[in-house]
Amino acid sequence: MSILITADTSFIVQGITGREAVNLTRENLDYGAKIIGGVTPGRAGRDIYGVPVYDCVRDIVAKHGQPDGSIVSVPPKFTRDAVFEALENGIKTIVIVTENIPRAQVAQMVELAELRGARIIGPNCLGIISPGEAKMGGVGGPAANTRQAYSKGPIGVMSRSGGMTTEIASTLTGAGLGQSTCVSIGGDAIIGTSYAELMPFFEADPETRAIAIYSEPGGRMEAELAEWVTKNASRLPIVAFMAGRFMDEMKGMRFGHAGTIVEGKEDTTAEKIERMEAAGISVAERIEEIPALIRTKLAEKSVEV
Amino acid sequence: MRFYEYESKALFARHGMPLGQSRVAGSPEEARAAAQAIGGPTVIKSQVLSGGRMKAGAVLFADTPDEAAKHYETVLPIVVNGETARSVLIEEKSPIAQEYFVSVTWDGRRKLPVVLFSDMGGIDIEEVAETHPEHLSRTHFSTILPLSERVAKEAIGAVGVTGSDLNRLVPIVYKLMQLFLDYDLTLAEINPLAKLEDGRFIVLDGHLDMEAEARGDHKAVLDDLGIGDDETRQARPPTEFELAGARVNAVDHRGVAGNVVEFDGNLGLIIGAGGGSLTLFDAVRKQGGKPANYCEIGGNPSMSKVKNLTKLILSKPGVDKIAVMMNVVSNTRVDIVARGVIKGCIEAGKDPAEVIAIFRIPGAWEDEGFKILAKHGVEYCDRSVSMYEAAGRACAKLEAN
Amino acid sequence: MPGMFIDVEVDAGVASNAELVKKLAEVCAVDIFAAKDDGTLQIVEENLDECVLCDLCIQAAPAGTVRVKKLYER
């Protein structure tokens, strides 16, 4: 099992003729994804690695039936419109790759998604991968690189950094711990789906037995996760890695992702670590400590992996 | 991107919000003239981006134009939180009956904008939240429904304000919500929002912050305010080195080799990507390394971008070695980065084998990359060496120097 | 300045064939090939090291007439 996507998930790519989109289309196909169509206005009739291109999402639905998901890889100015188009055409899982979208527009997309009962991952993310089944987005890169870093198994991964999603998966794989599903949730201040909002999915997935997360300064997402874990008495042990500790001393300076800035006390890594540890989440200081911490926590619960 | 008070007030005025008379002064003479024109008592306020200017003594009151000129000279040189004043604002001193607080900001958890309103303005709002939570309301509003005065009414009414005060406050709060969305702000705050003795309300002090991503969409407004692209308005102004880094990144559109932040150490860092850079910077500092810079490469930058970034970092006085490190890469190519840093070293007149302390970028095209590094005698490692260990090796090499 | 990592060799027959030169200039994403005013091939040396080894130039010309050499393998 896995969450959000399986080998049967069908999806489309909006902006499919763009440079990055062409790449990720090939990489996803090579990894076994079911891409039923792509959209670039004015380019109907072309094909990208055998995937037919249409002017509108509506035309794909009419011709090929309802897709489950969409990867949106269009310039920031057109992203909101593309996401609205996907939502109004019944698509329920949307991965937004695009970076630099003002947060008012992200908020609008998220609000409409909620009304339509859909889920947005991102923006500014590399997408979702259920190792050995399928991936949706640029996560892991070319299929060969993806197979090297990701392997099937019991660990769920969530990360505010796309690159660190692969670093963590690669470290887990190297230590003999495969992954159920890894989600690059995006590095912006407002994102479609936070750690806490993904937890119920992992909680309901019998294959997932522990969680690893990558987190960084800025925002309240770690506090939200800590609250969720406490309130719901989660069965899943969680190990977090906290990057950007140096930023605690550099208030108001922006490093890394758009959502990464220390403005108030709650944004600091010190405060986040304290909250997470109080909720029973172990916080690693180095990525390579994650596998052993997971094994220890699972052993305490007598769960075998 | 934060606005100065006088810029914020220009934007408040555009949206028809009530303000006292004020003028920016650039000399004591201008301060005197401003006070003369305003007539009556004035407030002399240092224009800085950081808070705490009242505490620093950079806000003074004057009864006469001569006093305003004198206060100008007192206030201007005062350094507030390490920041020197850009100019001084001379504003009409109004007789205040009560102070309110209102701000609009984003709630990242609810993913909605939220209006914070309090009838206890003028003081630190975090303190109000802790000591008098019933005097602070939080009202979220939709970004897809048409903007509505209802939200403003509920926000104000929630702390018990009613009668004509409520009706006079609603349009001000509503306009602040409008301003917040119109200009892609991340914070629109009025504190204090003053009720005058005659019953009118005016914006006494305000603070606006625009989202960096949206600057391009608001060029006309920024031009009107005289804010150029090179004004980053970060916690401190950019250094020459940082501006040079931005220029390297702007040369072509392929990938990122930028976000350079200057530090005063001796280890140059070519690191990436977003999260990887944070991780590696921590790892270097934890192991006693002294970074000369922070930076981010990612998104598959061109060879020449990496080369020019390498040359820039090597040109910084005191940089003895560079460490080239990233998380396992997916679309950035190991071989292209390897070519860029080696060529950068050679063009800077240095031996790559000598000056590159460690190269740790595993992932896409690593076999080609490792061949290039081996050929030039550069120490490199694959994913079996962790980011932390790689950073440690670089630190050890500098110590041995 | 020639490439430090990559060199490209093109047979004279291809380099003087305006149609093939045009094709090479089109397929190369990093602008290593350009056409001179007379339609013959100009290799843009400063772009050689930007080569991403996509092999599109090799496929665009008759087999064996365009060769991309990795100088770091010698």
C-alpha cells in the first residue's frame, strides 16, 4: 500500500510542452506512471513521448475519461488559472511544481480545492512518489536515479525541501529501510497540504510503520504536527530532521525557501524542536541518524521492520 | 519587503484612509518648514524599518517649528537596532482619546488571511494576546468570495466595540483588507489606529510588508514610491559581494546559482539546494568551520553560472578553500557543476585539486562528474559519505592549513 | 578559447552543408553550433563546456560525421 498515488493513478501534465515538464513527463513515464494527456493551449495535436497534447483539460476528460491527478508546471502568472481548470474538471490530486507564486493566489487555489473536495500538494515542490509503483512530479529525477535512491518499504517521508526528500530516502534505502510514500510538500509559506494534514493518510496505511520528516525554520507547520500527534495518539513513531539551526540568530534574514524566515519566536528551530520533542517526536541533528532513531522507536513499540 | 512609515502612509492615502498631515524632511530647514505648514504641535519620527524607535529616543514631540528643526538633528543620527535613519517624518500631533490596533496577515495553518483587531492599541500586541485575550479578535476571510465589510464589522464587534465607533471603524478596516490583497502584502498593520477627541479616527502609525515574489506585479507602485529593484529591504542592506552574486545569477535563466549571503569566514561554500544549503551550513558551523558565504545552487544551472559563482567566491579576501556540496541531486547535474567549479578555479588562477576541499554531490550524472573530478585530482565522495561527514572533511582540511 | 571538457568535431562535408548546419544549430540546446553568413558551420567555442551530452547533434547528421569528445576521458 501507499498513500495519495498508486500504480493505477492516472494523471495529466498541465504545461506539458515546457522545458521542465517535458523532462518530468519522460521521467514519470519511465518510472511507470499512467499519464493520459497533457495540456498546453494552442499545442493540441502534438505529443510528448507518446502523451497526446490538448488545449484544455476538458478535452482530455472528454476523450480519455476522468484523470485522478494533475501535475501543474506552468509559469507563475498562469498557475492559478491552470489549477482552477483542473479543479473545475473534477481532478482531485494536484501537484504544483511552479515556484514564486504570491501567497494570495495559493490561498485562492487551496480554498477552491477544499470546496471541490480536492487536494493540492505544493506549490514549489517535487511531488509524490510511492516507490516501486509510480511517481507524480520531478522527485528523484530520471528513473534510474530514482530507483537508486528510493525503495519500497515501511517509512513515510514528508519534506519541505524537494532535494532533501531524495537525500532522506537515499539514506533510508542505504540503511535497509524502504519507503511507503514520500511527499515533497513544498517550501512556501502557504502550501496545499501540511505534515499534519498528511498524517491521517499515513495513519490509515497499514504498510506505513514510521515517519521521517525534513523541517526548517519559519511557519507553524511543526507545531501543527506536534498538536496533531498528541491529540490523535498517533500509532506512528516520527523522526524529524531540523535544518537551518543557524538562522535562529539571524532574525528577518531570508535563506532557502520562501517560507523560511525567522520573524517571531515560534519560527525558530529551537522552539520547533522543543514542541516536537514534547509530542514524542525525535529530532535528529544529522540525516544519517534517522534510520537508527526510527529502529529504536519501532523496537520500543515492538514493531518489526 | 518592508515599507518605511512614510511609504506606508502614501499607500494608506491612496486607499482613502484617514491620516494626519505629515511631510518627509531631509534637513533641519525642511523640518522647520514642515512644522510651519502643519501648524501647531508636531511629532518628529525617525524613518527606519526596524521597530523600537520610540525606546531608542528616535520619536520626539515639538511645540514650535524651531523645536521641530532641533529635534530633527537629534533624531536623525540615532541608530535604531543597528539601522541609521533614511529621513525624518514631521507629523501633526493629534489629541487622542483612545488607541486601537488592527492588522491583516496570513494564517499559514488555515491558509487564509486573518484580521486581528484590538481596542488596546499602542502597545505590543503579543502582550495583549497574553494578558487580555478578550480584547483581541481573530477573523479569517475568504480569498475567493468578494471582499465584504461584514468581516470588518465582525472583527471590530468581537471585542465589544459598538455604536458610532463601530460604524466609523468598519470602512478603515475594510480598506486595510483591500490594501492587503491589492498589493500582495504579507502584513498590513495600523498601530495605533487613533480615535481623536472629536470622535474621528486616523491612522497614526502603520507598517506594510510586500511579498518579495509579487514585486514584479506591482512595479508601477514601487516606481511611484521610488523603490528600485536593488533595494532588497532585508534585515540588513545587501553587501557588494551579495549584489555581485545576484548579478551572476541573473546572467542566464538556466537554474539558480545565487542567494549569496556574505559571512566573514575563510571557507567558501558552493552548496545547494534550498534545504541542502541550510543543512550543510549547519554542518559546517557545528564542526568548527567558518563559512565565508551562504549560497544556493539548484535547478540545473549552466556551467558558466557555476563557474562565475566559483570565481566570485574565490575572489573574496580571506577565502582559502571552497567546499562544493549538495544533497543527492535529481535535476541538477553532477558533471555540469563539476565542470563549472573546476573551470572557475582555473580561471581564477588556482589549482582545483588544492582549492576544492571536498566535492560531495551525488545523483544525476555522477559517473561523468566523478570522472572529471578524478582527472583534475579533486577529492570527491558519493552518497555513502553523509552531508555532515563531507562538511567535516572540508573543515578538517582548513584546520590543517 | 576551446573547451576544457568537451570538444566537437564535424566532418568537412557536414560543416559546409548549409542545410545540415542549420539543423545542428536548431537541435543544440546550448548553442554550440551556429551558421556563418555563407551558411557554413561555426563552432561556438565558449559554449563547448555547456554541452549536456544529449547526442541530438550526433543524431541530426549522418552517422559518424559529428563526434562529441569528452576531453576528461583521454
